[in-house]
Amino acid sequence: AAVDNSPAIVIGSGYGAAVAALRLGQAGIRTLVIEMGRLWNTPGPDGKVFCSTAAPDKRSMWFRTRTEAPLATFLWLDVVNKDIDSYPGVLDRVRFANMSVYVGRGVGGGSLVNGSMAVTPLQSYFAEQFPTVDTAEMYSTYFPRARSMLGVNSIDPAWFESTEWYRFTRISRKHAQNAGLKTTFVPSVYDFGYMQREAAGTATKSALGQEVIYGNNHGKRSLDKTYLASALGTGNVTIHTMERARGIRRASDGTYVVTVDRIDDTGAVVETKEYGCTYLFLGAGSVGTTELLVRARAKGTLPALDAGVGAGWGTNGNVMLGRANHLWDTVGENQSTMPVMGIDDWANTSNPVFAEIAPLPTGLEHWVSLYLALTKNPERASFTYDSATDSVKLGWSAAQSAVSVSMAKKLFDRINSANSTIYRYDLFGSSNKVFADDFTYHPLGGCVLGKATDNYGRVKGYSKLYVTDGSLVPGSIGVNPFVTITALAERTMARVLVEDTAP
Ligand code: FAD
């Protein structure tokens, strides 16, 4: 028998989960949120909650003894990564055979570690990726709702043009324009008013203090400050941390039972619990949610799950690369960690790419222009259950990454040739590696909307079981994904609370 019963359970506390928790709480439905990471609200001995990328400690990564930052080297020296103590830190790198997936761990999920870029996809590409969704309603109702709830704001263009902190972006813009390419500002959930005070020296530096992938101590409107704070404010939502959901089964009365391992700061399982609920929302992220469902289908605890569960996964075409600038094109010692501009060549139908102009803040001039290219890579992969490890394997191949690389290369060859520049060869570990194609920040798919679920995220084969996170997005959305994930979750909750939760 289940130990603890709630009307609703939400697994995870990232974007999809946070929307579900708030809307359930507002509807008066008592809800338990289960999150495997920590609540990041307690300062360490240095007085800070999070550590910076310049001085990572045990808070940086999820049970590692050495950091695993995306940039492995600098001038071929292994100066980027540092030895750390094992601890439930905030950033995880989930390693599959040919692809690593970076995810946030803690109350707020990816919002704790991401670059804050709050981009609404091109309406035509959204319609292409979600042919069954009412696009007009998304763009008139759910995208605006998501942006407003997330606290999206834009950089003051005059400040952008004048501040040393975005010199690196202006140089990359110039080089893109020299190649005839279009650039565009991207909005953010980092508070630009706060950032200007950082620059003026009147506020503690965070984005201007090399804080980002291991968390921001100030300035960022992460989910714990937006959706999740409001969810707790309803009085109906409880969050349990350091509890990892492992199994899902259906009881004979049609309710769900979630098996959860409670872990301690060493990662050891200190207790296994069972929670029961009527409504179960999966918001554990593309990898987390898909693993829970693939495992449940394979072990026969949710045998009626659709064949689409586990399929349709992609990397949003992510490739990271660096260009070497001429000596006179300095990028500046001081760089904000929050990207604010992209090179938008998505309209180029023969080679659609949207490339974020990424910072590389090291406190010294390095002449590197860094980018995260999002390519329209059509390759998809599936997750399969591996009984030996009780986890999932991902069938992504190196050849599938090569598709992203060739698309990114076409764009950046144009930029290099227009500016007589070359790539940087010293950034990604092994010698002469120019394109980092073995990791993604944007895992998408695994339980694709309209395939593994109905048109609103209701899991096929079961009632009152929902997916609300990035696993609904079919492998690519052309821009950074959290606004899309949030808006889709808002759409699901609006429908489900009207149709599925009769009093
Ligand atoms: P997540 O945010 O991944 O949340 C899932 C949560 O569930 C996590 O807290 C996890 O710990 C928890 N969980 C997983 N499994 C279990 C389990 N079994 N039991 C309990 N809890 C579990 N996107 C943008 O739009 N803009 C950006 O600028 C941007 N930059 C990024 C930079 C980095 C370094 C990274 C890693 C990502 C970035 N992203 C960005 C991507 C964005 O953060 C993700 O797309 C988004 O967080 C996904 O939301 P989600 O709701 O699917 O799940």
C-alpha cells in the first residue's frame, strides 16, 4: 500500500513541472512535487549559494570528483576543469554512448544553470514541428502567458552598444554582417536592470562575475523565484527534494504509485518510499521522463504505453565552436555570461542555422568568438531499456552529430571567409577538434506530443497520466527551448484542469 497519498504528484521541478505545480495548486488540488536535486537556498562557507565557473567546487556538479565543463581545454591546457568533492551539485552531464546531455539538478531544474535566453520560435517552424497544435492560439495566448510568467525582459540597446561587457557580441555581430548575415537580439530572464547595476558597481556581480552554468547568485529569474514561488504560495503545493522517482505503476483502483529513492549527500539511497496519487504529471525533463516511461513499459508496470514512448529524440542540432579573431578584434577581458544575440540564418532553406553568440568569460583577452549553433538537423534517436543497468540507452550515433557539424560548418565557413579568420582548435579537448558535437544543452523528445501522448500531453494508453516537459518537443525547435516548453505546459494545464479534474 502506498505510504503517502496526494491528489496529484509532479515528478521534477523544471519548466514543465513548475507550470503543472502552479496551475494544480491554484485549482485547489493538493500536489506533491518530487525533485532529485537540492533546494538551492542555503549559502556555503563563502556566503554564496552557488559557485562560479572560475572557481568550481563541490556545488558545481552532480556527484563528480572533477568538473566536466563543455569547454575542456584552453590553448590545449586542461585549465578549465577542476577536481572537486563529490556532492549533489547543480549541473549534471548525463553520458550516453555518443552524446552527453547537460541538465540542471535542483528545485528549478534547467532554470538554475541555463543561459536565460528566452526565445519564442518562428511561428512557421513551430507549426511545422507541431502540426496538430492550434498555432494561432499558442502565439496569442500561451507564448505571451509563458513570457510574462517567466519574467522575460530585453537588454537596453543603447547600453548594449556602449558596455564593455558585450564587446564580444558586437565583434561577432560585425563579423556576421561582413558575411551578409542577419543578427537579432534575444530576450532573457536575466534582469538587465540588475546587470546594469553590476556594471556600475552598485550590485554584487553575478552575470558579470562569471556565474552561469553552476548557478547564478543574483539577477536570474529562475523558476524557484517565479512559477515555483507562486506554486508554494497557493498553500497546496509541497516540494520534496533529494528524492529520485524510479518506478511508476498503476494500482487496481486506477490510481498511480510512484516508487522513490531518497538519497543523501553522498548519493546513497537512505530510504525507499511509495507515494500514491490520482493525477500524475511527468516533468523530469526529456531524459528523466522518457527513462521513467521506457522503464515502466519494459518492466511491465505500465504495459499499455504506446510504441512512441522513447522515440523521436534529438539534440536541437546543437554544436559549439570557436573562431579565432584578428589581434585588433579584441573580445574584451570582461564578458557577461548571458547571451543576448543570435545569428539568424534559419530562413536559408538550404542550410537553416540559428547561432547564439556565446560568452567565454575568463577575465583575460583571448580573441575567441564562441557560438552555440542550433542547426535544423533532421536526425532522431530512440531510448531503449537496459535491464543490466536498470537505465536507458540512447541510440544516437556519431554520424548523426556529423549532420549538425556540416550545417554549422557551412555557416561559419562563410563568416571565416568574409573576415579572413579561422576556427579555434584548442577548446574541446582532443587536438584539432573544432566542433563540439558530443554534447547538447537542449535534449528534446522521447515522448513526442501527438505520438506518445494525445494532442495535450495525456499519455496514450492511460488516463490521468501526463507529460509536461521537453520530451514533448520532437527533437528540434530551432531556438533555445524553455519558452516553448513552458508555453506547451500552460496549454496542457489549461485543458486538463477543465476537462479531466471533475470535482
Ligand atoms: P528540466 O528543466 O531538465 O527539469 C527536470 C527536473 O527533473 C530536474 O530538476 C531534474 O533533477 C528532475 N528529475 C529528473 N529525473 C528525475 C527523477 N527520476 N526523479 C525526480 N526528479 C527528477 N534553454 C533556453 O531556452 N535558453 C537558454 O539560454 C538555455 N541555456 C542552457 C544552458 C545550459 C548549460 C543547459 C544545461 C541548458 C540550457 N537550456 C536553455 C535548456 C533548458 O534549460 C531546458 O530545455 C529546460 O530546462 C528543459 O525543461 P524541462 O521542463 O524539460 O526539464
